[in-house]
Amino acid sequence: KKADVRLNRKMLAQLAVVDPGSFTNVVAAAKS
């Protein structure tokens, strides 16, 4: 089952800067 990840690029960019750990988890969830 794919994770329902719907974030725009701006949100992802901000998350990558503010919380790299969470960003990595989101990317991993999106790819799974």
C-alpha cells in the first residue's frame, strides 16, 4: 500500500531545511 503523500515542492523544500529527518522519512514513505 502506497503512502498517501500530497505535499507541494515548497512544503517539501521547507521541511528539508527545518527537519531533515522528517523529510527523509517522507521521501522514503513516498517511494515505498
